[in-house]
Amino acid sequence: MRKTILTAVTGVGLAVATVFATTTTAQGHGYTTSPTSRQLFCAQGTVTDCGQVQWEPHSVEGPKGFPAAGPADGALCSGGNSRFSELDDPRGGNWPATDLNPGQSITFSWTFTARHSTSEFDYYITNDSYDPSQPLTRSDLEPAPFLSVPMNGAQPGDTEHHQGTIPNKSGRHLILAVWNVADTGNAFYACSDVDL
């Protein structure tokens, strides 16, 4: 009788472990928390109808090499990952935005669920012809990052903070943050809407 009960309990335990292992995300990576990224607004429930990214804000991964390579225009905020295409929807320019001032010193922050050897972190901002009601393209961005933080292959900690200065702009803009991983062919992408 004891052997039968033990076998049944062990079987149930293995079944639960198998279900857990196959239904949870085994891989996670990172996303920006300051200024608040679109994926974080979705994860917090501030923005709804976000699809899978609400459970996986850390997984917005796509090919690296931006801007010469990487995700296609119109799919930059999702990293070209169709599972997170809701991030590319401009929602009529109505994503929540962080209020910032031109010339303001700000801390850009990332949270990581898995750390990778890193080449650098790059931060791009939209140019003065940017239309927030349209999906983001390369032609909407200034050609060079306004902040680049080299890591030379080092791994970030559980969080990473970079000090930078907001460019001299006004109105609604978007900051595209790119975490360039050194030891894979991918990068992680995060879009943060800002009002300057």
C-alpha cells in the first residue's frame, strides 16, 4: 500500500514538474525600466491589449547590427519579433510618455532576467520629423546614438544604469534602446515614449 501511494505521489510530482517546465518561459533577458519602456507599461497593466509581451517584457530580442542590420523598419520596437508586434503599433501616438526636459541628465535603467556578455548599450532618439502616429523606422531616428555605453564583453549585473543627457529637442519623441549582446547574434530592443 505504501509503495502504491509513494508511486502515485511521485508520478503526480513529475507530472506537475513537467507541466511547469513546459509552460513557463525558460529564457529571459532584459528591458528598460527608466524611462519606462512600452513593454514595461504592458507588464504593469498600464497599457492593455499587449499580447504576450505583458508576460515577457524581457524577451524583446531580435537580430543585432542596428542600424545597418537588425529588425526591419516598422518592427523596431518589437525587435522584429512577431510575438511582440503590439509594441510596434503606435496606437495613434497615445502610448504613455515620460516627461523629460531637453538637456536634462537622466539615468537609463535596465532590468535583467538573464545576463549576457555585452558589446555595448546604444540609445537613439527620434528626429524632428518623427510622427508618433506612425510605426518607427530608421528614417525617424537620428543617425547616431546620443549615448553609447561600451561594455567590452562584460556581463551586466541584475540591473544596469547609464547616465546620459537628453538631446535638445521638444515635443513627443521616442527613445530606442539597444542592448548589443556580444556572444550571440541578437540584441534586445526597448522603445520609450517621451514628452520633451
